[in-house]
Amino acid sequence: MNAEKRKVNYDLEDRLIDFTVLIFEIVDSIFNTKAGNHIASQSVRSGSNPGLHYGEAQSAESRRDFVYKIKVLLKELMESRAALKIINRKPLTDRLDLVEKAQCECNQLISIFVASIKTAKINMEKENGNNQ
């Protein structure tokens, strides 16, 4: 792996970790209500899973395995995006500045991983075409 590709991978890993920390900051600021506690608990799970799944994807055994793991990561980001919308619309915190920041980052991460899946699928098709 060349240095530039390694840097991009670490940047994504760091972004996902920073996203998780941001989610934790939001969760810590959520009001102590039934709704707040429920969405906080769900947000901790969905907001911390993308960084963990990214580590798994980096050690994928094949391109197909990589796509599968990135799809799981993407589902967690989409769940986080929905939770952030709920937190914002209710609102369940007085730190809506953090929620808006997290929504922006979540949308950017979703775009990155959608593109990554498309690229990996194109490369799989090319490999399959070369193997026939």
C-alpha cells in the first residue's frame, strides 16, 4: 500500500473516530427523559459502530467481503443520521450546534462510503470480466 492510500485510510478512520466522539458529546447532553434516554442509548450504538466496522473492512478477505462490511458501516451511519434528525426536531438537547455539526459530518461520511461501494463494485466487475 502506498503512503498516499495509507494516509486516506487513516484520515477516514480518524474521521469516524471523531464522529463517534461527537456522538458521545451529544448523547451526554441529551435531556434525561424517556425519549432522551431511548434515543441516547440507540445513538451510542449506531454512532460508535461505523468506526469499528471500518477496522473490520480494512482487514476484509476479499473485495466482496469489503463491500459487505462497508454496507454494514453505511447502515449504521444512516441510522445515526435518522437519530440526529430526531434529536434535532424534538429537540432533545440544548446543544443543537453539536447536532448540526454531526449531521453535516454524517452526510459527508455517507457520501464517501456510497462512493466507495460503487467503486469496489466496479472493480469487482472488472476483475470478473478479466477472469472469464
